[in-house]
Amino acid sequence: MLQVALAQVRQHARRFIAVGLAVMMAVGFLTATLMVNASTEASLGNSIGAGFRNADLVVTEGPEAPLDSPAVDAVKSTDGVGAVYAQEMGWIAFGTSTESGYGALQNTAPAGLDNLELLSGKLPGDGEVALDAGTAEKRGLAAGDTIELAPAGGLVAAEDLAAAGTGLTVSGIVKASKDPFMMGQPQFFTGGELVQHLAGEGGPQLRSIQLDLAAGGDATAVKSALAGALADAGFADATVNTAEEQTKAVVASFTGGTDQLTVVLLAFALVALLVSALVVANTFSVLIAQRTRELALLRCIGADRKQIRNSVLAEALLVGVGASIVGVLGAVGLMAGIVAVLQAQPDTEFAALAVPPVAVAVGLVVGILLTVLAALAPARAATRVAPLAALRPADEARAGNAKGKVRLAVGVALTVGGAVVLALGAVSANLLIALPGGMLSFIGLLLCATLFVPPLVTAVGALAKPAGVPGKLAAVNAVRNPGRTSATATALLIGVTLVAMMMTGAQTSRTAFDGQLGAEYPVDLSVGDLTLEGQPLDVSAAATAMNYDGIAAAGLITNGGHAEVHGARTGVYQLAPEQLDLLQDKTLVLDGNTVLMPQGSELKTLTVTGSKGSKELTVVEADSRTLPPLISSAVAAEIGVPKLPAAESEDYYTSLPQLWVSVDRDLDAWALLDLRSQLAAGLDVNEYQISGAAVERAAFNQVIDVLLLVVTGLLAVAVLIALVGVANTLSLSVLERTQESSLLRALGLTKSQLRGMLALEAVLIAGVAALIGAVLGAVYGWLGAQSALGAFAAVVPDVPWLQLLAVLAVAVVAGLLASVMPARRAARLSPVEGLATV
């Protein structure tokens, strides 16, 4: 029977292409996921380990006693210790004649322990500093230039640094450190005394003590002696490791001992494996149905049930082995390409490729087992009928037989039970309850697919009738084998449901978050406090803001008086009538007898005092919790607009003018964050001084957009595998209906009509699967958002119609493309050849 299996795979290789592709992609995804963790650790090892590469032993602090100079002395006095490097780092401000900034300053190591890679010039001596190549290029510095350094502490202008900083000569340019604590920022290296001087109050951080062994020193003995010496000096919890051990320990601290990214990716890999298994099972079911007579003849000439089953499983094994090997090799190639791209970038040149044997083994084993196990049910089905009865074609078990009834009963029970649990989780806003309920209900729906997929395909198939005979035939053929149609549609339905769920969940979360922001912030953007020069904002700030694209309106609100609120003196701002439009809540109004107060003020009236007198006003509470007390400009004029208090007054900061800004609603997250940076530069303020609903919304949307893009990309693998299944179902259907298609051609059906019929068949299956998936995904996305956010925000379903329509369109087009090759093969065969096929 092994020879029969080999012959089948060799002679009908085309029939197994879909199985191979599905398994290959799923195995590749799984293997690449497992390689991500190992490659990340290897890359971090390259990055972090570079700082210890010349050390024999490394001492790091424990949780109780930070390392300091007595610890260094204890290390130096230990027998067997050679050179010692107390690695110190501090934060400094630096400046040239025209600009300034912040960076990290680290002391240089003695000869033998130094790990700097010099690119030009020399290592720093007294009064000198070396800096990384990136900073040198960006700031236009070279060996021999002078740079000012000062302790970091507040904003330091270039002219201030020139007056108060320490002028040092740039001795050389070094390669940027791969240390994650220093990467991405200017890096400076100088002698230890200068680091102590420039680190400011508290001194530099002693990050580690690195040492090499004296001649003839034994690492184990010295390590033990160091532990004792440090304990005697009061550093009993300090850790002594070899360079390799220290690298592993730091890497583990970065990854937390586990890789959450790998766990997340594995979840998507499991989805891909599930869809792949459905494609494999469906393909083998069709293959077995096509070969019923062949298998029956084998039974007639002496093959028993076990041999028949083993023959089918052997075919699955051969295909699984080949596809898994290709999938693993593809994953290695993909990861190698990604690492090569990262290594070409200066900031990530430490990236490393790691191919752990366990990733290869797991990929191969899972791929082979998946293929064989998915083919197990079709293989058993091939042995259930008597040899003579098997000479008559038979379909899979349907809902009407015992097996189908059990499956439907289980499916209905899971659907109903899971839906109840999901609803309970949504009502109680508990994601831990809703998640298992959603999973169970979805599994139940998949088991019940034969109940609703074929009828929906039939209903939608009525739309194909205007296409004439090809359309009517496509509608009939699409549901000729309900089990096969359901299985094919289910594979695609899984991916589309998850994509639609993420889209709807993201959109609903955005809407809920917007509502929450409305209660938190009164305006889109608020610019407060002083400029970098220490001056309050003035009326020119509004005009400056209006010069930037994306800003709809801007206005400066100024002090209108003060009031006692729950025993505390509070500044009250005045708002002109035209400035009311700056508020997010357009229903708020101000008149001569009211004062707007933030939510939760619990006041009925409030007395506001100005330079001329006081007035008692009726309190109107806004939804915003951060709205400052507001009165109309008319009331402010009536009680007398006070002057801005002196800088030393306790009322100064509560009376500073604020700039309120409304932004265009169609600005995306990236554009809004860019606008914030431009506005900060134009107004001469720090970016953190610009806050408001728009900023928070942009940051939230930015995270959601990135997550949605990543998740959709990962789920696209499952959708692609499912579309391979659609193409395969059509291909096998074409082979199965060769005589029928040829008869239709002989009766007058043209090649283009035959291709159109198969295209419509694919579009019906893919379109219905995508439609069901979009509906289910929208429901699951809304309930998921309600479960996750309902405890602190009002969640209203917000369906992203355009995105879901795009998913439907992509699925329909993909189904159409999936029909191209099968349709071409069907149309190429002449009617005479097809009718002669047995």
C-alpha cells in the first residue's frame, strides 16, 4: 500500500498542491514565531553582551544596597583580581555654539576592559571627551572641536551652557554603544573624575563593576572570594557573574523570563494551523470521494480496511513531510531576510538570527501531525463501506445521519451556552467571563455551519440568475455537496470573523474613548504655563496657532477673577461669546448670571471676585472634570478684570493665560502628533505643555492603528490559507465534474461561460463566508469592547462599515482570483476528451 500511496502522490501531485501550500504556510508561521523569541534573545545578547565582552567577572547591585565606592574597594582588594572597571553613567546637558541637548555620559574603562570601538581620533584623556558617530554627524562635530557639558537639570540653553558649562575637547569619534540603556540618545565618554563632576547632585550611577582575573587566577575561586568580600563590606546581596551569565541575566530581565510577543504570535499561529487543518481535511475528503471506485477495487482484490486507511494516511504523511520541510526552510529564509535588513541599519546592527533546534523540530512535528490527523477522518470514511457498495459514489455524513446529528447537537449546545456566557460577560463588563463564552459560541457556530452556510449560498445564488445558464449552474453546483461547501466556507469564515472583530472592536473602543475624553478634557488642545523663556502666553499665540494647517480655531482665555472653592482660592477664567465654540460640548452657554464649573463641583452658587467687586453666580456643571471655572467676558468686565499677579504671588500660576485650540476632525493620529510638535516649536513651549482630548485621542488611535495593522496582517495568513482551500475545492470539483463540464460544452456552453460559471461558484462561496464572518465579527467586536471597556466608559456599537465592505470586496475578488486556474484547466479540455474520461 506504500507503493500505492507513492504512486498517488507522484501521478496526482497537482491535487495535493493546496494541502502542501496550507501546511507550508502554517508551519512557516509557527516556526518563524518560535524563532522570534530566540532571535530576540540572541540580538539582546549581542547588544547587552558587548558591554561585558572583555570582562571575566561582573558585579552588579542587589535590591537592598546599591553599589558604591566601598564595593569597588572590596573588589580591588580581593586576591586574584586584575584590572577593575567601575562602570559609571550619568545624564548631562551638552551644547555647541548654536544648539543644546541632553545625553548619557559614561566613564572609560582601563586597558584590557575597554569596549569602545574608535572610528577616528583617539580615546579621551584629561579635559577631553569622545562621542558617538551619530551625534557627531548630527551636530557637525569632529575631533578637535570644543563642546560644553553640564549636569542635567532643567532646560539649558546653548548660551547658558557656554557660560556655566565645562568646555571639553572632542578627542575622537566612537561607534555608538549597543547598550540598551544608552541607545537612541547622544553618547559621551570621558574620564571617571569628570563623570563625577558632571553628574550633578547624587553623582553618577554605578551600574556594574567589571574585572579581569590576575595571571593564574581561577574564575570559580575568585567568584567565591568576591562574594565573601562584598558581604563583609555590606553588599551581601550583590551578584557576581561571569560575562556570559550576566548577559543572560540582563536579557532575562528585559524579556521578563518569558516572551509575551511569542505568546501573542503563537495564538495567531494556532489560528493559521486550525484553518490549515480544515483545508487539509476538506481536500482529503474530496479526494476520497473521487477515488471511491478505485479504493473499492483495491478492497475487492484483497486490500483490507487497515491497508486502505494506511494508504491514505501514508499520502498525508508524504505531503506533510514535504510541506513541513519547505515551511521550515521558508521561515528560516524569511527570518534571515528580516535580520539582514535590521543589520543594515545603524541602530539595529546587533540583530542576530537564531534557529533553535526546538523551533525546527516543533515545526516539522506539528506540520506532519496536523496533516496526518486532519486526514484521519477522511481515511476512516474510506473504509466504512463494503467493497461492492463503495462502487457507488457516496457523500460525507450529513446532518440527517447519526454522526451529523451528534455534531449539530454539540454545536447548538456550545453556541447557546457560549452566547449566554458571552452576554453575561458583556453585561458585567468582565472580559475574563466574555472571552471563553465568545470562543465556545464561535466553535459551536463552526460545528453548525452546515445548517446556515448552504441555505445562505442558495439564497445569494439567486442573484446570479441574471447571468443566465452559467449563473444558475453556479448556484446549483455551489451547494451540490453541502458538507464540502460548508467546510470550504468555514475556513475562510474564521479569518474574516477575526479580522472583522478586531476592526469593529477597535472602532467601538475609539468611540467609547472619545466619549470618555469628552468628560475629561473640555477642549481639543490646551496650551498652558510659561514659554521656554519664562513668559506667559499673549494674544499673539492665537494668531501663531492659526498659521498651522489642521487648526480650525484658537483663542486665548485670560483671568477673569478668583473664587473660594471648597476652601481653596481658585482662578476663574473669562470666555468671550465667540470662544464658546472652542469647547467640545457645544451645548454649554454662558450668560450674566452663570459660571461653568467642572463635573463634581457640588456647588449651587459661586461668588467670583474681580478688581472692582464680587458677584454671586449660579453654577452650571459641565461634563468635563478638568474644566477651569469659566465666566462670560461681560461678567468679568462688570466685576473688573484683574491684572496678572506678580510672579512671586500664590495666584500667579492659577491665573496664567491659556491657549485653547480646536483641530480639524479629519486629522489622523500621526498628523495630529506632528501638529503638536509644530505648535510647540511655534509657541516656544515644551510638547508636554500641550494637552487635551485631541492629544490623548491621537495617542490612543496611534496604538489602536498599529495593533490593528499588525493583527490584520497576522490574520491575513489564515485568510490566505483559506483562499487556497477555495481554489483547491474548485480544482477538485473541476476534476470530479470533467464529464459533466464536457457534456455542457458539447451542448453549447462556451469556454468563457464555463469559466464564468466556476468564477461565480467561487465568488458565492467566498462572498457568503465573508458576509457571515463580517456579521459575526461585528457582533463579537462590539461585545468584546463592551466587556473590556464597559466598566469605565459608555460603549455604543460603532460598526466600521467601509472597512467591512472592503473586507467583503477583498474576499469576493480573492475568490474570483482563486477560480482562475481551475477555470482555465476546465476550459482547456476539449468536450471529446472530457466525455472519454472515466
